[in-house]
Amino acid sequence: MDNFEYQNFTRIVFGKGEVSKVGKVVRPFGSNILLVTGKESLKKSGLYQRVRDWLEEEGITVADLDGVQPNPLLSIVHDGIRIIKDQGIQVVLALGGGSVMDTAKAVAAGAAMEQGDVWDFFTRRRTVEKALPVITVPTLAASGSEMNGFMVITDEESKHKLSTGSPHLYPKVSILDPTTTYTVPADYTAYGGVDAVCHLLEPYFNGPDPNTPLQDRMAEGLIRTIMDATEACIKSPEDYESRATMMWASSLALCGLTKAGVGAHHFPVHLIEHAVSVLFFVAHGEGLAALLPGWMTWWAQDHPKKTSQLGERIWGISGKDISEKSEAGIDALRSWFDSIGCPKNLSDIGIRAEDHVRLAENAVFQAEIWGISGTYSVENIKTVLAYCQS
Amino acid sequence: MDNFEYQNFTRIVFGKGEVSKVGKVVRPFGSNILLVTGKESLKKSGLYQRVRDWLEEEGITVADLDGVQPNPLLSIVHDGIRIIKDQGIQVVLALGGGSVMDTAKAVAAGAAMEQGDVWDFFTRRRTVEKALPVITVPTLAASGSEMNGFMVITDEESKHKLSTGSPHLYPKVSILDPTTTYTVPADYTAYGGVDAVCHLLEPYFNGPDPNTPLQDRMAEGLIRTIMDATEACIKSPEDYESRATMMWASSLALCGLTKAGVGAHHFPVHLIEHAVSVLFFVAHGEGLAALLPGWMTWWAQDHPKKTSQLGERIWGISGKDISEKSEAGIDALRSWFDSIGCPKNLSDIGIRAEDHVRLAENAVFQAEIWGISGTYSVENIKTVLAYCQS
């Protein structure tokens, strides 16, 4: 186990009906808030109006930043910052999925800047030193943004999707009410499961010969649980127990816990997926599903031990040599993606071999910012993409 | 899954050599501290003096509260409070095991009281509203006190060992340096493993038909890991990886994570063990080992599902009906206790059937304070004790 520091700053309020506490939860942080939301679905379901009512009951004044889309855009972050400055907003409340939460974080950090532009955080020219308090009410079990200090934003002009993190970006409170996810359709339910599994698997493949039995067991337990819950939620969208399991498991999947102590690790699949979704407009989880089995096949060539262990512990694969178990494990993951209606390679999302160069170049731009372009060169990423193609 | 709130306030600084940061970690909280320690072993190993040196390098003035013993006493808590008040102490630093950490917490909370006695927190006459900052440097992987808001103290006069908790009792920072546990002897290493496993198992048995697949998987992963690490630490006391696994796993075992969402649950084995250790002066983990298999046998009569699942997932027991698997699981736990040199029933620690009444009466005193004497009557506890006798 490597040395590490760990602290998670977010207070979680979890459970059926807990969203009705939103006014009481927000009020101690301020009475003038920006409410960040996504597309129309929350308005249709009536949740948006109920949240407005609960906020107003506590005397909270609400300004709206709505229309946030998947792979959220820098331009809307700028809009939000402008509203905050114009209206003396004190708190940013996110009601939506990962895109909405990440937009809220970017707005909260950007509005607290004394100089520079919010994009400087993503290009790592500046570090987040402070932010307005962010409170989240996730309505999708996927990104884990509700319990961590990360955010991912796309600059539509330069065509780059970049991430950054800071202790100041942890939501002060996140209200996780699984009933708010009942209306998530099957495809996005599946993408959420894939995203959470990917958050667990990337640090799981943490070096040539890792010695992290505790982190492995925690990740495996969460993965198995998320797989079961994803299937159950697709089958019965209003099954409270499965939605609850899915919601808490996806929060825990990227709350820092399973990564602590695993040592140096990157998120190569996320890195490449950012290029995929910024250039091809696929959903994040969809892009991850198209890449993960291919990336694992490439990785397992030199590191079959962990993929083999995964096959053994998740799918009960046994009685074969390590390479065979490794291969069978990756095949099982691929089949699982298929069974939940997800892509399992780049062909499945319409990406062709001739697209690899510009994907690799876009990914390497991020790798340079992350300081890992020594590991992830254009050539290296092209090699990985070939494994992901079909 | 039940509704819950979750937040953990402690910053963890984990790893080899990290104890040398103690001065720098403590300094932001104050320069006049109380250093709480246990018996002589830390002085012999030189760790005590090294910690003093690191503190002095940062200009920190140290007052000592030493000689804390296992099942720590109220009288020494009173001594500590007096020193704090006399010397204007700002911070309490615990260097030791669970007893030392719990003493530090009690002293920190007691010194901040405006009226009443610190024992009022344990009898639940008063609630902890504030406390001096506590920083811990655990030298034993067992209690999890380094990452939670609980404390257990024994009043030697009334012969009661009582616990309480508060968000104000979370250590601000805990430095977990596994090398500080190299000198823990085999018996206390084993007791630590039993304590951590017991912290996981008590909420695991959380009702007649629980639906908590996520919490179950997390607990099972931690239990399996702790069992492996306990054995490895006993075999090779200076095996860094095993000591590290043990240390982080025992912290996570009672940090609130595996309990969140399991719903109403008590710690009946801990409840009864407190009576055992206060009346018979056994180590806490020793008492737990003597009680846990018996308690599980009693519990499994009406709830064999979870004990069966445990048998299946921890020891790979299969192919039998639910009651048989349950019984085989409990037998496997008993055998494991035996293999690591722990007692597995009350006879093994010299307790006889004629002691049951006073044990039950002592335990029920706590149950009344915990507000659960409806469930845990003298008769009920005597029945459980009969299962634990041999």
C-alpha cells in the first residue's frame, strides 16, 4: 500500500423522501441561490417545481441556470458566473446529473476568482483556492460528483473536455434521494452503471504488481453490487432498493475511498473517452463502455494478474491459467455491457479506424495538461484505440 | 436500505514514516498540548521520545498524561481534565491504542464542559456540545477510534464501562503509520483483528430480512481482508504490507461507512463484552472473541440467512441448506479464533455459568442507558450467555 492522505468533506443526506429537506439543508449557507438544472425532464416530472416550492418555504430566492446538457459546456459556466456576480448569489444548488453538478462546481469556483478565467482551472494555469458553497441533489446514479472534488467541462470552441479537482469543490451537502432516479431511462441507467464501474476499475489496475488487497476487495464488492443493481433498475425502474443501492454505490465508487493507497494511477479510459465524447457527442458512459474492454485487453497483455483476479472474483471464472482467466474476465465484462444495451467497442458507436488519429491527438492534449504525456503519447493511444475498435 | 446521514470529519495521513509529521500536523491546532499515552512499551521502543522531539521541533509545549491502561478509567480522565484547565492546554494528542484515544477524547470533551462531570456524557445525562481538538497517532490496529466519534470509558467505582459518541469527537487528524504497530505482540494483534471483525459483523446482522447488498459486500470484503492480514501480521510482525492493510481496514471497519443505511442495529456483543471486561479484566478483543460465536449461534436460530451468506462468501461454504451453511459459517469463525490464539467461548477466559447473572445485570445497566433494555433484558442476556459458555 502506498502512503496517502484521505478526507471526504461532503455530508450525505440519503433516502426516500429526503429531497423534501432541500430548503432546510440549503438555508444555513445563504438565502440567495443559483439553481442549476439540465434539460426539460425535471420540469415534466414536477420535481423542479417541488424543489422551488421547498426552497421558497424557507424564504430562499432562486435564480435559474437551466439547460445544462450532457458533456456540459464552458459557455454556460460563464453564464452562471455572470448571474452570480450580478445578483449577489451566495450558494450554488445543483439539481441533476453529473453535468449539472460539474457545472455548478465550475460556476461556484469561477465566481470566487479574483482574476483570470474559470477555464484556467482546467488547463491547470490556476488552482482553485476557494469557491461558493455547492449543494447537490443528484438525479442520476453515475458520476459520483456529489461526493468528490472533481469537475469536467467541455470548451466547445477549442473542442477540449478537461477535468480538474480541489478540496474546495466537495459539495457541502448532497441529498441523495433514490426516488429522483425512477424516471432515468434504461440507456442512461446502464451508462451510469458503466461509469461507476469504470471509476472503480481504473485505479484497480494500478501498476505492474500491486499489493492492495483491501482496495481490491472494496472495489470488487462495489462492482458486483453495481452490476446487480444496474440490471435490476433496468428491469424495474421504480424498484426503490435497487435505485438506492445504485445511488449510494456510485457515490462511493469515486469518493476517494477505493483509490486511497493504490499509489500512482491515471484514468486512461476517462482520458480517451473525453476525446470521444467531445468529438463524437456520445454520452459519457456510452463512450466508456466502447473503450473499457479494449483498454483492458491492451493492459492485460503485460498485467494479466488483476484482470484474472477480477474474472475470478466477479464472474467466478476458475480452473484455467492466468491469461485465460484474464481473457475470460474481459469477455464477461464485454458480454455484460452487451446485456445491458451498451456498446462494447468503437464500431458500436460509429467510430472508425480513420478517426483514431484525431482522437489520439485530442486525448494527448489532456495528457499533457495532466502531466502524463510521457505515458500517453499519440502512438500509445492509437495502439489502445486499435484494441477498442471492434 | 434505510435512510441515513453520513459524514466523516477526520483527515487521515497514512503511511510508512508519516508519524514523523506529527509536529507539523499538530501545530496549526495549538502550541500547548496534552500528550496521552499508555504503559511503558512506547518508551521502551523509543517512539515516545521521537514524538516528543518532533513536537519540540515545532515549538510545541507538551504536558503528559501517561499510564492509560486497557479498558481506560474515568479517574485518569479526571486527571487529564485537571491538567488541561491548570495549564491552558489547547490540543489533545493521543499516542497509543483505543484506550489512549478514547481517554484523549473524553479529556477533550470534559475539559470543554461548562457544567457537570464528564461521566454525564456516558450516562447520557448530557450531550457533547464541544471539545478541544483531538489528534491521534494509533499504535494498534483495532478500535477504529482514530476515524470515528465514539469513546468508551470505565468508571472503576461503579464498575460500569459505558460508551458515547458525538460529531465533536472525531479526531481532526489521525496519523496512521503502520510501522508503529510492528511491536504489537501476537495476542493483541489477534484481539485487534477480532475487534475490527466484530465492528463489521454487528451491523451486518441488521434485522430479520435485511436488504443491504452494498453494505454486506463492503463488510465481507473488509472481514476477509482483516482475517488474512491478522494471520500475516502474527506470522511476520514486521511485514509492512500486512500491518498497513490491518491498520487501514480496522479504521474503515468502524468509520460509519458499512453501517450507513443498514437501519436500526445495536452492538449487542460489545454491550455484553463491556460487562465481561469491566468485571473480569480481560482485553476487549479477548472478551469479544469469547462472545461472538455464541451470540451468532443464538441469533442464527431465527435469522440464519445472513450467517449462511457469511459462511458462503467468507469461507466458500456451499452445497448445503441454509441452516447447515449458517452453522458451518459460525464453526469456521470459531476455528479461526482458535487458530489465531483467541478464546472462542466464556470458559476459555475463566467465566462460569454462575457468573452470568451479574454479567447480565451489568450489561442491562448499559442497555437502559442506550435505550434498548426492551430488547436486552437480564433474561435475554442470560440466554445469550448460555450459548457463549462453551
